[in-house]
Amino acid sequence: MRAGELYETRVVTEPVTHFGLGTHFKADVLRVQWPNGVPQTIYFPGTDQDVLELQQLKGSCAFLYTWNGRNFEFITDMMWQSALGMPLGIMGKGEGGKGMGYAPAGASQEYIRIPSEALQPRDGRYVLQVTEELWETAYLDQLRLLAVDHPDSVEVFVDERFPPAPGGLRLFQIVHRRPPLAAVDEHGDDVLADLREHDDRYVSNLTPQRYQGLMEPHELVLDLDADAGRPGTFLFLRGWIYPSDASINVALSQQHKLRADLPTLEVRDARGRWVPARTSVGFPSGKDKTVVIDLTGMFPTPDHHLRLRTNLQIYWDEAFVADDLNGGGRGARVTTLAPVSGDLHFRGFSRMYRRGGRYGPHWFAYDDVTTESPWRPITGAATRFGDVRPLLDGADDEYVIMVPGDEVTVEFDAQADVPPPGWTRTFLLYSDGWIKDSDLNTADGTTIGPLPYHAIKSYPYASGDAYPADSARQRYLREYNTRIIKPAPHRPGVREER
């Protein structure tokens, strides 16, 4: 607390914490550091005021914006498959560490769908912005843009679930999409209208638990058409998840009354009982992502009801069944593009809002930006500003290190040809890299190092782990990672660079 020249610090251990103001009538500023490390500043607090913790999105991976012909629009978050140093707690045992274990240290290797209308050429190039705006470090190793040309009677999707389905890229070329015949929640309430369209209208009658990311157990029961379950039929579920964080995972591991139940899928047997389906579900990898479920042979009877159960904070926006061409008919043409330019620079932080209202995901307005950081600095050696295109060419452990406020502008040559009449173009962005949030309970979360690499065994490092010491990697460290970030000694929460 500061009032004029008076500074006081208190460690909160009781419901009421007293600050004496002396001769001052009011405090000028109250700064709170919550146990997970998130700072909160309250200017001109009242003399008798309750201070509530702000539930704030502080970690959600890097952001992707694309030039749509008029402006840059937010597409989604990316590199969601990586959670360096994340204590699992609610998810089970992972790699490395002791006790509850930590998330696997492998790089995120994912494909993100970009609709045709969201990416248009500018001066002969496709222009993308990858930003780091939350309290985390991004290690971006490789980018590729895939232009997928296909008949306009066909839609193209990829499975954007967590954990990812094995086997790399699986392109779904779908036709004959149809909504469920009926959809109800665990109370029997009709929610079909919430699922008919991708319209930011979510199945949202969820009851929160005491921890972010967990709700009271909830169900979604879908009645699918008679063709569902035939070879080549798939269920597409589009939605978003509000994730927990490292501190919440630790808290959950220290109690026994509440745990996370990952989504399970059930069908009815010949006696009408719900039985587990022979498939995994996972959940959307962040915002506005699609989970694809193979329905082939799933139903043991003509009853095509399906039940999805979980207590994770998942909001579904759209559900439909479609047939996958699986290479039949006029197949898609895929062209893979490498970056022709990449420029790293400081940009700042976009205004955050909820798309679709209180139950929609956090969304970001690219043209409304501030340079004032809400986060404490993440210290260490980040990548210097300027040309970073060589670092995006290959998955070689020579990556762009981004900290809060950074942006890399990446350009790809737009294809000179246009899809033939009756065809359209959908895009996929492939990325390879890591994300580490700066929660105080994340292993090495407050520093950029130790650095990840593809052959790493675990994070935090296990015995024998070390970033490669060959001449190429050491030259990369010397030439690129020269932007040193350290705490500002007199202004907490403001980063100092040289």
C-alpha cells in the first residue's frame, strides 16, 4: 500500500488485513500479488474496502491474427499442445518432476484451420501476426501455411482436440452435414437450438465449482440420424474450454473432494443402459476449436443416442454429423508454403472481451492495443528484434523466443493461381514450438530458461537433460538471443530490457 511517501507491506494470513494510513486520508494505490503470481493494482482504494481477486485469463498460448482484406482479425490461440513445466495435478502422472508430475515436455505440433474469408492476400502475400500477450513465454520453432483447394460443395476440417489424435495431419473433406435430431442436457432441457449453427450461442447452463475450469458434472445427450455409425460418418463438435492453471492444479492435488473428469462418451446397449463407447474424446484445444469423433461402428443397436459427460468448463457451440469423402471423388489439392519474411518486434496488448457474451471465449481486438503490461517480467535472454525468418524454417531447436508484448509478423507468398470455378480455398497453419506460462507454480515459470528442445526427456530437466551444445545451437544463442530482460528494480511489474 502507498499513501504519499508512506509504503507498507503485509502478508495476508487473516480475513481482514489492516494498513495504517497515519495522517493520510486515503491510500493512493494498493498492489496485490496473489499466490499464483498475478499482480492486481487498485488505484485510490477506499479506506474500508473489500478486495476481490479478479478471475483473469493469464495463460492460453500464443495468439494468431490474419489479414482478412480489411484488418487483422483474431483467429484463435495456438501451440496449445505444449505446457512446459505445468504441474498436472488433476490430469494424472506425467513426465519429470516428483509428486504429482509435470506435463510432457514434447513440442506442440498442431494444425489450425483458417477459413478462406479470414485470410486474403495483401500486396501479393498472406500476412499473419503471432503475438504473445498473456503471462507466458513462447518458443516458436517452425511455421508452415497449407493452402487447401477443394470443391465448394465440400468443407475441410482438421481435428483440433487435446490430446491430439496420433498420426499427424488428417484432413477431413466432408459433405452432407446435418444437425442432431435432438439434444438435451442432464436435466432434460432442450439445447438443440444452441448447437445448430456456429453462432456464438453456447450450451451454457453450467454450475461453477470453487476452482476455475471445473463445473458441476454435466451431460450432453445427442440423438443422431439413422446414417450415423456407418463407415465414413463423423461427429463434429465445435466449442471452447476455460482451462485451469498451474496453481489450481496444485490446489486440486492437495485435496480429495474434487477432481477433474475428462470427457467420456457413452452409447446405449440392447437393454437401454449407457455403456462406454470405444473411442476417446479429449476436449477443444483452446478457443473455437473442432473435435472430430469417428462414429463408424459406434452404436450396438439402432438407438443412436450418444452421451458426453464431464465436469470440465467446456462450452459447445455447434454439433453436426457429416460424411468424410476420405479421398473419394475430387480430392483436395494441398500446397505447403514456407515463410518468406518474419519480423519480431514489440507491439503490446490487445483489448480483451468475451465473444458471444458472458459464456463466450475471451477474444481480442487487434486494433485496440496498449503498451502497458499487466504482467510481472519474465527474466532471461529473449530473441532480439528484427528479422527472424531463418528461425521459422525448420524444427531445429533454433526458435523465436517471445515474451509478453511481443509480435512476429510472418508473410507467405500468395499463390498466383486461383481455385477453378466451383472450387474454394481453406487454410491450415502448422506450428511447432512450446509454451510455458509464468504461474509461480509452473516449473521455472518466471524465467525464460532452461530452454526446451526436441530431444528433451522432461521439464523441469531430468538428469542428463541439457540444451544442445553443438556449434550451430551455440551460435544461434549468441546471435539471436541477446535481448536481456530483467526485473525493474523500482517499478514492479514493468520489464526492463537492454
